[in-house]
Amino acid sequence: MGNVAVVGTQWGDEGKGKIVDWLSQRADVVVRFQGGHNAGHTLVVGNVEYKLSLLPSGVVRPGKLSIIGNGVVIDPWALLAEIKTMRGKGLDISPKTLRVADNAALILPSHGALDRAREERRGERKLGTTGRGIGPAYEDKVGRRAVRVCDLADPRALEERVDDLLLNHNALLRGLDAPEVDRNALLASLKDIAPKILPYADACWRVLDEARRAGRRILFEGAQAALLDVDHGTYPYVTSSNTLAGQAATGSGIAPAAVNYVLGITKAYTTRVGAGPFPTELNDATGQLLGDRGREFGTVTGRRRRCGWFDAVLVRQAARIGGVHGIALTKLDVLDGFDEIKICVGYRRGGKTYDYLPAGVSAQAEVEPVYEIAEGWRESTRGARSWAALPATAIKYIRRLEELIEVPVALLSTSPEREDTVLVRDPFAD
């Protein structure tokens, strides 16, 4: 039995939370390997809805070990608040069920202040960040001035790290006409929270190595998605980490060969939160209808998502770059009732055609979609748990998507409910 990495193949919000939860019944360990509390994974189990940002989706499954890997940037106050909220919903979250990589970088209040001040200064050229400090935290990580989880256990090192950090942060905040950070107050708050965070800290690379050697199945959970990858996404309208499956190894401290199967979560249409190019966006009644039916509001921000038709060009590109073996197609039921459904199969720009999204900012903003028309269906697909329960035209639509993106469907989700899932191919069996 292999290990599986779950990643988004569009701009996020594809339904990774539900799929990871569904797969976690087959896994022993669930690992978050990048991103921060800008992620939003919603799971519905019975009558209870769980909205997770930092915690791996495996926390809702009893008996599973959840790990927040070193590739994640962690706001310790947000983490404790989320643990408290989930305990209030009846989940057992303790150092026995949750481990946090001791070499993971922390998000401090000054990171959020910087994030928001920069966005404000950009005016109409905002990137659309969540303002939670994720980008500045990753900057400090690669700038070698981050405060890490392990520093909370060493008061002298903690003071040195904070001094290095504030030398940079306060200079930037002054330049942005924003209030500076008080060193002593920050240190006091970190020393106060340290004993609450440190019980969860561990050398998670060792935990994962032991699990792998023991033959335990590991599920790697990504945040955001391929088109938000800092290298391969629609730059600069991207997140600040690598979101592809290759990051599962680096962001958790395990060998790349340990990732045996990459499952790409793919929505049956396309959505995006925030600014940036979106070739198939629908600024009309159809786009409004997709958003209303799909309840397209960001889990973290509450912002309404932009909606459009399925873009096979982008998903194929994401699948090739990310080494996707199979996809989990979600929200098919949102397309119920359409007489016809459009699928983007290429782009045009200035008399030239493209079968990929070019990297240039102007090119990405100017490409126009080339559509083919698929027949819609009137019957309901919501809650279907087998191929036999699907309308023939819905199956035809799925098969056409497989042809265009050159990746087979491994799972099909037909509602937010955990069990409304059609298993075509078990990723853990490959």
C-alpha cells in the first residue's frame, strides 16, 4: 500500500478537505506540508461542519495521527484557537494525536501588520492576500531571520531571533507609516504561549520516517492549489509557497520516493478568490448561478469566489507539472440542470493560439478562451454514490474532461457529505 499526496489543480477551494477526510479512513498519518492559516478546508460529517485552517483534515478521524510539517508557517495563537474550537465540537486533539514540526517557522503579529500595510499601500493593485502574514513569514524563513517552534524552548535564542526579525520588520513598518512592534511586549507574548505550543512540538521527520519503515500509510495534505504555486502559478497573484506535490517531501521531511500517488482535486467548473487572471470567468447570470449553487464563499475570508467554466488547459498544465496520477472531481452536482456546458480547450491572443497558459502577466490577462460545448443534463447527480446513479450525459461530460486533461478520474464527489463519494480507483492501492 502506498502513500498519497493530495493537491489542488486549480486556484484552490476545490474541496480538498472533504477528499482528504474521506481518504484518511484508509491512512494512518495525515500531514499538512505547506501554507498557513490562509487555507480553508470545510468538512461535513453528519450534522457537524468543521472549518479547518491549520489543522490537518485527519483530526476528525479518531485514531489517526495528524502532523503539521516544517513547510507550514504557523501562527501559534491561531493554532491554539482552532484546537479549542475543534475540541468544542467534540474532537480529541492532544499531543498524542497532533504533532507540530519543531523546525517550522512561526507567524508573528508583525507579519500580519506588514501584510495588511503592504496591501493597503498597493491600492487598486492589491494581490488579494488574506492579510494573515503568510507571505512575510515565508520571506523571513528564506531570509534566515524567522522565529521557529524550537526557539520557544530556548529563551536566549528566542530573544536573538526576535531582535533579528524586528530589525527588518520595524524598518519596513516605519516606511509604510504603520505602528512599530514593541520588542518586550512581543517577547512576553511568545514566552506566555510557549508552554502551550511546545507539548505538540516534535522532530516530525523522525516520526514520519518511523511510520514509513513500519509500513504505515501516510496521506500528505496540500493547501491552496497548483495555479497559486509561487513558481508555477499566475504570478504575482499567487501564494508564497510551493503548492505542488513535490513540496510534500520537502515540507514534511520525507524522501520524495515515499510519495507514491498524487491525487489532484479538481472542481467540475472553476473558481478563484482574489485578484489575478481568470480566462473563463463569467461576469453574468451564469457565473452568479454557479456561485449561488456551489455556495462559493471563502472558508477563511468569507469573500465571494469568482466563477467560470471548466478550464481544461489549466488543469492539464497543472497535472503535467505536478505529476498528477488521478483526479478527484468535485461539485458535479452544481452543473445539474444546465442545457449546455462550456469547456475551455485552448486560448487565443493577438491571432495566436495557445494550448497552455503563458507565463507573462500581460499574456495571462489578455488570453481569451476557446470553448467547446458539452450537452448538459436535467437529472440530479447530488448524493450519487455509484456510476449507475449518474445520468448518461453527466458521465459523457466526465469522460470528455478525462480526455482533455489526460488524467483519469479516481474519485467523484457529489455533495459535501462524507459518504456521497464514488470510488473509481483507490489511490492507496497504487
